[in-house]
Amino acid sequence: MPRPSAVRTALVFLAVLTVGAPPAAGQQAEHKFPPDSLTNLKVFPKNIPVRALIDTMRGFTFALGVRCEYCHVGEAGRPLTTFDFGSDDKRNKRTARVMLDMVKHINGMHLADVPERSRPPVVVTCETCHRGRTKPERLRDVLARQLADSGLEATVRLYGSLRERYYGAQAFDFREGTLNRFAGDLVRAGQTDNALAIARLNSEQFPASGQPLVAMSEAYLAKGDTANAVASLRAAAAKDTTLAGQIRRRLQALGG
């Protein structure tokens, strides 16, 4: 059974609190909060203090950017006394137990075998992967799915909304390399027009950088447009002199 300190390293697990007596007919169920005791504890120690459990839950909500109703039966905006914390009805709560077991094994077994491990040791926590999101995904993967499902315009709009909401929060990697790599993925997938559009979008986000223009040149070259590929490389060299050697060799190979 994990110690309370180890439990705080869980990826996702919103625990369950005790429920009160059944409500009378026609009345809404009301439960004391904070409760005097805890029930249905399947992962946490049976003797964990109520306040320690609530503090752990609060850490989970921050790490995933959610509220109690994400895992527990209850309505957003309603008092916590109306929540049925003892219920296991929600899939997210049942999934959370699996996540907690995974984290316990990572920290207690796999990372424990790392040779010459630092002190204090690095451990996995909710924030390690989730960083304020319920589903830990790379930005490239989110955009690729949107592109496949809804097309280029919707993908560009999604990028803008995600950047507006999460920029600076470490939820997604908005550095220029992300869209450059995404454009490269699209080139290799034969989606040259989409690759070109993504590289242009990246150039708009990083107007002083030459790397997005290099990505544009690769998309142009895949389309068979050598003239624009050369022009993009020259524009990239003009913006970033550190790329001069790389671009010179590329231009020579293209006859430019």
C-alpha cells in the first residue's frame, strides 16, 4: 500500500470520500464535506488523513486542469456536499486507479533501477505528462488528427486556439521545431500542400527565423517546384546566417 507521500506522485486518481445516510424520499442526497471518515479506498492507505487526501486531490485537479466532476459523480458548480464521492460509476475514476498503479511501478521499480540516480531522485508526477491537460498528447499528434478529420483550415484554427490558451503553460511545445517537424511528417506522407501551409504558418509565428523557410523549401521541392524551393532557401539564409553552410550545400545540389 503506497505511503501518502508516494500517492502525491500519481498521474491521475481522484479518491473517494465517505457518503452519508440515504436521503429521504423526494430529497436530494447531501453528504458531509469534508467527511469524518473515508470509504471505498482501493489504492490509498486506509488510514490516510482526510485532509491529506483532499490536498492530494487538489494537486490532481491542477495537474490535469479539471474539477471534481471530471472523475466523481456530481454537477459542476454545485456544492461538494451534493457529490457522490463513493461512486465508481465514472470511467475516468476507474481509469485513474490504473494510472496510479502505473506511476507506483515507474517510481518504485523502474526508476529505482537507474544507475547512479540523482539525490533527491527525479520521480514521475501527474504534471510530468499531463501539464494541465486531461490527455497528454504532443501538439503534432493533436494537429495531425485534426488535419485528418477536419482539414487544413480547421487545423490552423485549432493551432491558434491552443496557442492562445496554453502558450507559456508547458501544456504543448509551441517552439518552432514542432511545426517544422510536423511539416516534415506531411512531406513524407505525400501531403505537400498541407506541409507548405504548415511551414508558412510557422514562418508567421517566427518571422525572424530561417528554419520555417527551410521547411517550406522541402515542401516546394516535394511538389517539384524547384524555383520556389531555391527562393525559400535564399530567404532563409538572409534571415539566419548560421544556416549559410547548410543552405549553400543544398543550393549547390539543386543547381541554384
